[in-house]
Amino acid sequence: MILKSLMMPDPLPQHTPVLAAEVLTALAPTPGKRFVDGTVGLGGHSAALLAAGAQVLAIDRDASALRQAAERLARYGDQVCFVHADFRSLKTVLNQPGWSEVDGILVDLGVSSWQLDEPARGFSFRHDGPLDMRMDTSQPVTAADIVNTWEEEPLAELIRQWGEERYARQVAYRIVQARRQTPIRTTGQLAAIVRQAIPQRGPQRIDPATRTFQALRIAVNRELDGLETFVSEATDVLAPGGRLAVITFHSLEDRPIKRALRREAGIPDDDAPTDFWGRRVTPTPRLRLLHRRPIIPTDAEVASNPRARSAKLRAAERLP
Ligand SMILES: C[S@@+](CC[C@H](N)C(=O)[O-])C[C@H]1O[C@@H](n2cnc3c(N)ncnc32)[C@H](O)[C@@H]1O
């Protein structure tokens, strides 16, 4: 569904996107070029692309984020259109006149600070709210469904694998004990249960609930599904010289992106097939990596926006 942009002034407070200058350098927007912003959020990166004169197709799976982006970017009129979708359905979204090939694609993974700060969305252990965590509220499964219905064993595995939580067994055990008394319905209830389950040794760098909340958020939104396929499909739709830029915030999402970009750049990975002589088969390169190592924020950016601290930008260019 394409929402037409609204012609309104921008009344909303300033929003600074992560690695903004670095993203602009990587995507190199110029007037008339066509870009997909697969995770428009509050529209910070899109605003920079639009200000450079580019056309932007702005996607988000969160209808509320999309409405706010439409308000913020209304001044750009027909230069931007908004689509409520998952960026992993890129090819379906681009199946419309004039968008079969694009000059650049950006995805800035994870949740936005706005979503985290909104108690009603249930993403954060810092604010009490319903235990929801869905980016797309039309999806059926919430975090409360998972913590109240999953068996202890798979729950522990989920928290261990996607939260990288070493006390996952203890956390799952406490959750199951607690829900026998009363269903776990709020972020505050869950955060308290997790904090009790994890041994506290001295001052904590992060809240002990952080890892369990991350695991549940990844599960609810199936955040790690299809990332490698996305890189391959994005490569299919890039025009020669077009650029793909991906910002990740933790190693679970960075690893598949890195692997897929390297494969598209013709760099075989360790499990690549071998030929008759045992040599790794080199895939035909379709991308050129723009940097040998991921770009990370400067100390100054982290100081002014602590949520940027774990961001990594990887970018590549479509070969002719
Ligand atoms: C980190 S924020 C993006 C911030 C944005 N770059 C800005 O400048 O405001 C991530 C956004 O991506 C959306 N999102 C996450 N995964 C998505 C997916 N698979 N498809 C579409 N949108 C997604 C979230 O709803 C959220 O609004």
C-alpha cells in the first residue's frame, strides 16, 4: 500500500540518524537518482537523501513510524513515497512502474529510539508497558505470547542464542515459575523476573534484562530471517554503479550481512563448495565492497548519541 505524502510543515523535533555523513558518502545521492530506504523510521537518513535531490521510496513495517516519517518529509512532496512493508519483500515492493532498478538501497536495522522510548510499544525494560515488542502491530505474536506459552527448554535456548545470555537457563526457569502464579503481561514484570534470575556481581555495565529483551524482540519480529537473501535480492535490483548500505547493531545481524556481501563480492567463505581439485569455488562477483572494514561511529558521535556506539556500516557497489 503506497501512502501519499502529506503537504505539511515539519513540526517535529530534530532527529539525528546514526552514521549520517558516512551513509551519504557511501550512497552518493545526486538529483534524480532513485533510492530505497528500507527502514525509514523517523526519516533521518531519507531526509538527507531527499535534501540531495534524490527520489526516495521509503519503507517501514511499523505503520506508526511511517506516519511520522510522512509528516517529517512532507515538504519533499512527490520526491518521496511511503510503503508499509517489510524490506525483505523488496522485489514485491519494487514491482511498480519506474522502480525496477534503483541507484541505492539503505537499511538501518533494529528498532528506532522512538520505538524504544514509547512505553506502549513494549520494547524497553526502562519503561513499564504491555509486553508487546511488535514492530508491525498487525502481526499476531507478541512477546507476552512467547513468555507465557513456550516450554522452558526452547525459551532458554531462545534467550541463550539470540540474547547471548549465559544465565539463559536460570532466566527461563524463573519465567516459568513466575507465570504459574500470574501471567507475565508487562515489561516491568518481565524485567524484575530477569533481574532476580541473574547473579549480580558488582556494578553492572548494562541492565541484566537487556539480553533477554533483545532475544524476545528478535523472535517476535523474526529479525534475523532472510537477511542473506535480502542482500542477494538487493544486488539483483541495483543498477550498475548503484550502492547498498547496511547498518547493523549487533553481531547476530552483522554476521549474515557480512557473509552475504562477501559472497556477492566474489570472496568465498569457509563453507563454499570446492571443485574437483579441492579449491574453493569463487562466486562470480556482482558487488565491490567499498570498505575493507565496517565503518563505525566517531567518539564524538557516540558521545552525543550513545545508542550509536555499536553501529557498523557496510557498503558495496554493483559492478557493471
Ligand atoms: C534504526 S530505525 C531506522 C532509523 C532511520 N534510519 C532514521 O533515520 O530515522 C529502524 C526502523 O526500521 C524498521 N524496521 C526494522 N526491521 C524492518 C523490516 N524488516 N522491514 C521494514 N522495516 C523494518 C523499524 O520499524 C524502525 O522504524
